[in-house]
Amino acid sequence: MPIEEIGLDQGLMEQLEREAMRRGVSPEALASELIRRELANRTKPRSPRGAVTPFHRRA
């Protein structure tokens, strides 16, 4: 897997390859799984924090 296609530095690329070997998958499959999981976490709807104040229309 060429580093230029992913944009990882050498250390991160080696770490990705080691983890992929440990899990028994290809580095490409592991990278796509991690990206998919990160996108799901970032785009998941979250409940608002704190007290919700109602909207009051002026009379």
C-alpha cells in the first residue's frame, strides 16, 4: 500500500500495517473500517447538552 495514496507518515503506516497483520486483514481493509467508524461517530446525531430553553414569540 503506497503511503502517497493515504497520506500517513512512515510511523503511522507501519503501525497500521502491524495492526492489520495482528487482526488478519489487509491494511486497506483496516484503514477503510477505521475511516468508516470515525465518520459514523462524527456524524451521529447527539442530544443537546444543558437546559433547553423554549422559544417565546413576542406578542
